[in-house]
Amino acid sequence: MTDPNAIQPSELDQLPDRDPEETAEWQASLDAVAKAAGPHRAAYLMRRTLERAEGAGIALPKLLETDYVNTIPTAAEPEVPGDAEMEQRITAWNRWNAAAMVTRGSKYGVGGHIATFASAAWLYETGFNHFFKGKEADGSGDQLYIQGHASPGIYARAFLDGRLTEEQLDNFRREAGGNGLPSYPHPRRLPWLWEFPTVSMGLGPLSAIYQARFNRYLTNRGIKDTSASHVWAFLGDGEMDEPESTAALALAAREELDNLTFVINCNLQRLDGPVRANFKIVQELEAQFRGAGWNVVKTLWGTAWDELFQLDTTGALVRRLRQVPDAQIQTYQTRDAAYIRQDFFGADPALAELAKLLSDDKIIECFHFSRGGHESRKVFAAYKAAVEHKGAPTVILAQTVKGHTLGEGFASKNANHQMKKLSVDEFKNMRDLLGLPIKDSDFVDGVVPYGHPGADSPEVRYLQERRAALGGPAPARRVHPVAPLPAPAEKAFASFDKGSGSQNVATTMAFVRLVKDLVRDKETGKRWVPIVPDEARTFGMESLFPSLGIYSPKGQTYEPVDRDQLMYYKEAKNGQILNEGITEAGSMADFIAASTSYATHGEAMIPFYIFYSMFGWQRTADQMWQLGDQLGRGFLVGATAGRTTLTGEGLQHADGHSPVIAATNPAALTYDPAFAYEVAAIVKEGLRRMYGEAAPGEDQDVFYYLTVYNEPLPQPAKPSVDGIDEGIVKGLYRFNTAESAGVTVPANAPRIQLLGSGTAIHWALKAQRLLADEWGVAADVWSATSWSELRRDALEADEALLRGEERVPFVRQALQGAEGPVLAVSDYMRQVPDQIAQWVEQDWSSLGADGFGLSDTREAARRHFGVDAESIVVAALAQLARRGEVKATAVKEAREKYGL
């Protein structure tokens, strides 16, 4: 029978063979080994041959999976510097206090996680003692992405170091009193300690990759030398199932980010059970990372296994380890030696013979305790290999036991992620295991005590000396005192005040033109970081390609097809534009790294990320929340915005709700400008607030979201209206009145106030004329640049009233004395303008594009949603009719007249 997988002669034609006889000899040798020594031996020789070829640089496809053993042999492990016994004691104190903190907090019902840090303690301690550079080190120090569920261990270490008090530990997850600790790494809640939010799982690994990439960007552009900085991302094996976790692996390998190390804690458990019950997550991850081009270091087994591997003269042990699924490894962790002898060793006669040489204690030591991730020597070897590897990022797959040292009730139990406390007896057992000098009498009224060897103890002195040698405490977030960035020249903004004359200009293009002028500024121009997910030409940004260049660490190794054109595609090692390809998530990770550079590197950068508005907040709102947590600053620009403005594209392109999502983010200042001069005024204010001289009490840790449109329209000159700049920034000003607009209305005509944002103001202006010319109604038109900022101000006014302070919301001040009812309209769902309804004293009504979008012309889409000028007229007449200011029949007449 023919083997369907065998290479057929026709296939061989594609692989020219210069010496068929030699090839046949190699194949015959393999057949002979398989026949004489068995297929396992043949496979072993093939693996070793391929590994030798890979190590020699011979161009062959890489092995995607190696045996289930440590990558670094015991004989090749370097000596660990320092005092191993001292580090053991420090780790024991940290394990104790992490568990004590969560257990003591459990009486308040606030939760907490114990098992994750218990498994990962040595992964962190080895780094803190020997590798992680602090903020006083060369460059900017290292960047640490701490696994969120391990935060109690980091707090415990900061307590030992004297950076946290016992009172603060007791306020873990109780922040309202002002002296508490956040549950996870939240820079906004604890800005002197945490740098990077990581507990929205999957975002940490993605952000770490782009942070390492942004470090290189700063160096290659000559902003700051970050070559001494290393990015460490501590991740869970279950976390790697999140699509964001592996979304940018190829980018990291492609750009040779050897300043990046992933440390994946492979305790084989996710939140509610095994990560890969019937499979092997370590092997799967190894293949995934190797396939993407990463350097992979597996640290699986502790020193207790060395004897077993030496006894394994047939390879049976390695084969069995490769066969056993993860859930069974977890089961061995909880079973006695007899069970392991039968189930593990009994599966192969050679293993059964090997097991006869092992005591029950030895078997228990190996299968219950001895994991590579629990031994400083093994972890140190892996970390040293990672930082010394050049040309590719490294991932360390460290096998651990979830709940290690917490006792039999915790270790490897499926429920241990949800177990929030230990009993007093379990703590005493843990104390004895760790060898801590804590007395039974220290447990007062059944409350577990915190442990501390003393501020001047050898342990604390050793810890602090090691951190001083590495550049100071870690983790730590520092905002270095830097002078505010100088404001760009006024002419860059003032040029938009005169309008566009007869030329039609979309607000998207107005924004791009503004940035093009700002990047020329001698003082701040180099600090702009333009970010775009592939469609730069859609947004009219191709004019920036030749002048700014597209960032590439390789430069441009080819001749671009459009080299003879004025706006050719130019890549450069010092390029300024980050043109990311089709990845909104990657672009947001870029933005976060750039927007927090003022703290991470002491270098203020001004990122603007421009994207299809529909593919921004809807896709990556979680990252926007991460951005707010990380205290990022910059400009998010939702281009081709609105539900009816992007013609022909349809339901999944038509954005009618991004301002609603943006309004849920407390750090986001959301604007929907109608005109080019408004765009300029908002950007100018944003630069002042985020990067310039902040007003007393003003929060600089905000970011701006601007929606801009692709509909070319005449851009009017900036009206000469008192307080217009304040109105633009605060969210509302009167653009014109019926009288100033030049329309003719009878004396004592009914009057209405039309509020419009973004492109909708053009429909309101047309409705203003129709109301005057055809219905004798006077309408004033207002530009609502920010519904959400009006709401934020009004909420603050309400809070002031509760404190006994009299304060009138700005929206009420602006509309004070305005005659008639108010009708608001935008190119978004009605919920957007309705944000301010409760603070408007006049009769309120709104129009919006609710529902799913559709493909059609702009005019047809606006008629469909009832937001075009004629629909505004009918809605205005209906409001006035309800007030008795126009005849009720006028509404019907208007509907019939306009075909509604």
C-alpha cells in the first residue's frame, strides 16, 4: 500500500538533487538505525542533527518543538552570584506576607489571589536580586510588566524594603480611605510604584512588545539612548490564549527585539482548571514562539530531577514526559508515590526498572516540589541566557506549581485561584516549611501576623544593597521633573481662522494639515509620533511620507515602486511615522508606549493615532482604558467619522456611537469639531494642557479624542464672537443667530435653538435657511464641540452643590436667555447629545442616527435616519407646534413638502 504522506517523484522534481547516491546513503542509514535501534533512536538522531544544523547557521526550517526537558543542561548552568541562603530567607518572608495580606483582607470580602505569586516567587526574586535595573541605572532602567494576580508578592517585597507600611498592607483592595493598595498594577491608583497595567489579560504581552519596539524607536530617532533598557513581561500560560497575547510575536522577531523577554509562568492552570488538560501547553507555546522566530528557553525541572535523567539511559523518561498530558502532571502533584509508580513509571518496562532505584521520598520530591521555576539557579541560568541572546526576543517557559508552599490544600488544586485565605493551622505549617521565626503566640485572636526581620536586619540590608547595585527600587514609576514643552508658533493654528474660502476641505484633511505644520516646529516638531494602521493614504497622510519617513529599524532596503513620485513611500531607520499595518490593537499599543514616554523615559512625546473611527473605540476600548490607567497623554483621532458621512461602506464602517464609548472613559476628553478652526483650537488647548503649563489643580494625565470627517465642505472663517475660544474648549458656543446669518424672518417670529456637532452643523445651517425662508421661523445655530465635556462640567457642578458650593453648569450659562426650545442633532445616536439634556432649562429634543448603518449616498443615509436639513425643519416645527408657536398643520405640510 502506498504511503499517502510519502514524497512522490513529481514532488522531488522541485528539489534538485546534485548527488542522488549520497542522498540514498543518508536515507538508508536512517532506515538502518530505525530497524536496529528503534524509531525513538532514529528520531533522537534526527533531532540532534537538526539542532546542530540550526546552531551552525545552516539554512533549514527550525525545530518547532524540543523534548520536554530544560533547554540549559545542568552542567551548563552558571553559578549564581550573591548569598543563596539570604535570598531564600527574603523569598520566604515575601511568600508569608503575600499570603497574610490576602488572608487578613478576606474578612472584608474584598478578595485577592494567593496561588499565582506562590508559584512565581522565584521568577520575581531572581530578577529583583540580579537582573531588573532600576530608574537610576543607565538609560531609563528596565520596564517590568508584572502579572496582575501576583501583585500581593510585589507589595510584600515593597513592605520588606520599607516602601510600604503594615497599615497599607491591611488596606489591600480598600482604597477609598486614601491609604490603600489597588488590587492589581494600576499606575493611576499607585503612580509611584506601578508603571504598566497588566491585569486585563492579553494586553500586557502586546504592550510589552510595542514598548520594547518604542524603546528602539527613541534610540534610532536620536531622542534618547535606551539601549541599556530591557523589557520583562511576566505572563501566565492561560493568559496566552488571549489573542492579543500572541498578536505581535512576529513583529518582535522581525525587528530583532533582543531587548525583550517574556517570562511565562507555566503552572499548567488557568482560573478554573488546567490550561491544556489533554495536551501540553509548554510544547504548544514553544512551537508557537519558535515558529514566530523567538529564542525559546525551557526551564521545567528542578535539580531533584537530575538523578532521574542520569538514570534514563534508554530515553524512556523523556518520552514519557512528552506523552503525559498537563492535567495528569497536575494529578501527580496531589497523589502519593504508589500512584505515581503505577501510573507514570508503570507505563513503560524501562521506567518500571528505573523506579526501583528511587525511594518514595525521591519520587514525592520530584513530582510534588521540584520545578525549574522554583529554583533560583535554574531561573538565573534562563535569565542570563535571555539577556545575552542577540538578534531575537526570548521567551522563558518556566514550569511551576500553582500554590507552591501553601500546603496540600492549595497546590495544583483546580479551585486555588478562587481560594482567598489559609487557616491558622495552614499558616503554621507554611511557617515551618519556610523556616520563619514566627511564634504561635504571634497569632492573636486567630489573626495571622505580618512578618518582618527588622529594618536593619541582614535580609533587608541585603535586599536594599542588591537594588542599589541595580539602580534603585523596582518596580517604580518616576515622572522626572522636565520643563513644559514650549508652545508651537501661533501661526500654525491661526492659519485656520480665516477659513478655506471657496475650497472644500474635510476636517480630516484639516487635522493632517495642522500636524504637518506642527511637526516642522523647531522646538517640538521631533516629538510628534504619527501612528496609523495602514490606511495613511485614506486620511491624506501620504504627503508626510517623504518628509518624516516611516520608521523601520532596517531602513529602506529596496527601491520603492513610486520613487519617481513626489510623495513616495519612504522608510528610514530614523523615520517618524509608525505605519503599523492592519492592526488597531498594535497601533494602540504604540500609542500607549509613546503617550507615557514622559514617565517611562523622561521624554515627552506627542503621539497622534488616526484611525477609522468605527475601528477604534469599538475594537480597542479596553486598551483606551489601559491608556487611562497608565496616565497616557496624546491625541486619538477618529477619522472618516459619523454614521452617514462615509458613503457606500455600510454597517460595519458607519460609526454612530464612538463618542458614547469614549464618554465612559474618565481620562478621555472627547470632541466632535465641525470646522477647521475648531480642530486647531482644540489641538492647541490639548498641547497646553498635556505638555505645557498646566493650570493649578488641572489634571494633565488626560488624552484627547477628536472625531473628524471625510466630507469636503467649505470651512468658514472663525466668527468674531466673545468667548468663542472658551466655548470651543468647554464644548458649546453660538455660531450665529438668524439675524447674523442674513436670513429674513418676520418680527416676533417663533425662535428655536439648533445645536449641532461635527458635520451635522451643516445640516443645521441649511435648516436655518429653510425655517426662515419657508416657515417664518428664526433659528440660532450653536456648535457643540463636546457633548461629553459639557456633561463632565455639569456633573462637577452637581457635585459642588452637594458640598454646598453654588456653581452653574457651563451649558446652562451658555444657553441662558436663549429664546425658544432646543433641538440638538449629530451624526451619532441620540444618546450622544442627550448627555446634556437634564441641564438644559429650555424644552429639549434631539435627532440622531440610531440603529445600524447602511450603504448609500450621504443624502440618502441622512434622510433614512431623519437627520438631514429637511428632517430638522420638521422636528423644529413639531417642537414649536407643541408650544403653540406655530400651527399644528405646519408639521404635516412640511412632511409632505419634503417627502418625509
